[in-house]
Amino acid sequence: MHFLHTRLTRLFAWLVPAMVVAAFLPAATASTANAATTANAYAASAIGVSASSSVANLRSNSIGLASLSCTTTSGLNRKASAAGITLPSLISGGAVNSTVQTATSGTVKTATGSVSIGATSLLGGLISATALGSTTTASVDTSTGAGSATFASNLVGLTIGGQPIAANTAPNTTLTVNLGGLPLAKAVVNQQLVYKAGGLEWGVTRALTVTISNTNTLGLPIGTQVIVGQSFARMTPLPLGAYSVGSGYGLQANLANGVAKTGQIGLAAVPCTGGTSKTTVASGSVASVLTTGTITTATSGTVTPRVNASVTTTVNGTSVLGGLISVSAITASTTYSKTTKASADNSKFVGLKIAGLPLIGDNIAPNTTLSIPGLGSVTFHKVVQTPNGIRVTMLYIVLNNALGVLPTGSVISVGVSQSGTP
């Protein structure tokens, strides 16, 4: 387990999907404890497409991210979708649909991450597929403490260099992609990262991972990487009550039915059994509606002598509808102690401006809701607090008309910090 956490931490700087997985991992447990003294925590994520590169316009955040972390609640079903993605010469991808679930059947608890992507073309057509995707499950039998996992890629009509790739291709098959008779990239098909500890099994499935390995005429720098169809699932036994819960992110856009159209950009979760996690992304956007600069989320948690969680999300340079609302910097910062049931909110705006409302600024009262013509209902510094935690959303926008790909009733959240489980 320590190996996995260390490896994913080192990959963070260049591999966003690995960072998303690492954010959900608790610290190592020496052994599987007796069921009477443990809770079983679910963790799962699914991502359609993610790309990293030294060139800015070849990078992409986790498209279609659906996720859940360190929860003991069964019966959850979270979904995300995205219209697709185009990065010059690298990838043109179809619609993304992601799902994460938690379930209980008798004494068996299961976490599932699953993702599907429509017709996709990579490297100017050198790689193409009718559909790609993956599903990962992790289960634990609470009566015995034993666990297992399953890993499956969905490869429909996949061709690489004109050669068809079988739907049942063996895990971790690595192929060379040539351009003009010269090696261009390495492609890993049905990539499976499997980990075991304490009688449990968990891991990651990727339908396809492509890494540029040589100079080329496509203008793709060496080391540029795109991952298509990643899913992750894990079950972890935790001491009853002795685990931290919380997460934060910079930006998300949901349809009125709760399905995410823009995933949780800049997501980081509090490690279940204590520790720290941090995510930084260069920018975020909701097409035709909103843009941001750098997003950073930092979390921390402790389990001894007290069970505490702390989450701080900062969002720089937010602009809504070309400056209708603008904020130089947003800080969403919360803390919660499960031991004392105490919470705190240290969130703030810097440089908040609303066109036509010059008297409203940084000191706007929490939970102030305004109707903004051409946009909708906006709640500033929205706070939800319960005995089990606190959640802050600095900008909570409900559209009163269709904007871009978002229909009326869609919800955009900017600057989110959650400590505990409100």
C-alpha cells in the first residue's frame, strides 16, 4: 500500500488521473481488523480523458470525472458526462459517460467505477476506436474480511496503425505506434494496475494509454501522454469513527438532475486515516459561461488524538459571462472536528465585483442570494452546516436560461470546501 501511495504521489506532476486516484487512498493498514471494530470505506472514480504535456494547449483536466472517496454509505450512484474533447493532433474524443457506485449484497460490499467514451481518434487517425471504456470493481466480504477486485476494458473497433486490436486483448499489452515508418509513441492497451494488501485487492483500469516517445512531424512533444477510459475502485477497512472525511474543488457544473457536465476541477480529498493531499490545475472553465485561473486545493486530516479534517480551495481570476461577475481570488476554507463536533469557516472573496451593483464587494454576507439578469440566481458564500460537518460553496449559480451546453436549471459551483459530512 505504501508503494502505491508513494508511486502515485511522484506521478502527480504529470499524470492527473493518478493524482485523482491518490487523493482517495487512505494510509496503509497493517492488517484487516475484525468486522465488529471496523467500518468499510468505499472509494471509486472514473475519467473519460486526461492529457498531460509540456505544451499548454495539449493539456486537459480529467474530462467526465465522477468520484467518491472515504464513504461508508451504500447505495450511492454518482454520474458525470461530457460532450467530448479535441486536442490538436493528439485526440478527438466522443461523448463521455462516467459512473461511480457503492453497493451491499448480503455481507459483501462493492465499490465500482465505470466509464464509456464514444468514437475516438488519436494521433491524426493512427489510432481509432468506435468506443472505449473500462470498469473496475473492488469488494470485501465483511464476514471474513477477504476482498477481491475485477478489471475490464471495453475495446470496440480499436485499430492501431491500421491493425485491428482484439476486444479481449491481454492486460498491459504494449504496442509501438509508427509514423512514416519511424516510432512515434507507445500505446498500452487494457492497462491494469493491481494492488494487494491485508487480504484485499484494488486498482485501476485504463482502456488506452498513449505516450509520445520520439520527435515527430505532428508537433507533439516527447512525454506528452493521453489516458482514455480510466476507472478505479477500492474497499478499505477503517477503525470505527477514527477516519477523516472531506474534499474540495474549484469548479463543477451540474445539470438540474445532478449529472455533472463539468467534473470537479482541482479535486482533492482528505486522506481517510490522516495525512495531506494537494491538487493544482492551471485553469478551469465552463464553455460560454465561466473561466478561472489557477485552482489549488489542499487538504489535511488527523485521527489521533482527535479526528479532524481541514480543506482549503483557492480559485484565482474568476470571470462569469465576460465580467458580469468577477473575483480576483476566492478562498473556500473549512475545518471540522469529529471528536468535538466543532466546525469553522474561514472563507473569503478578494476583489469581488458585480456589474451594475457597485456597493457589493468582498464583505458580502454569507448565504446572500441575488437574481442576476442574463445569468440566474447566485448565492454568495453559501454555507451548509450540520452536527457532522460543514460545506462552503463560494459561488452557487442556478441558471435561469440556457447558456452554452448547460440548459435552464443547471448549477455551477465555484470554490467548494467540505470538512466532515454535512
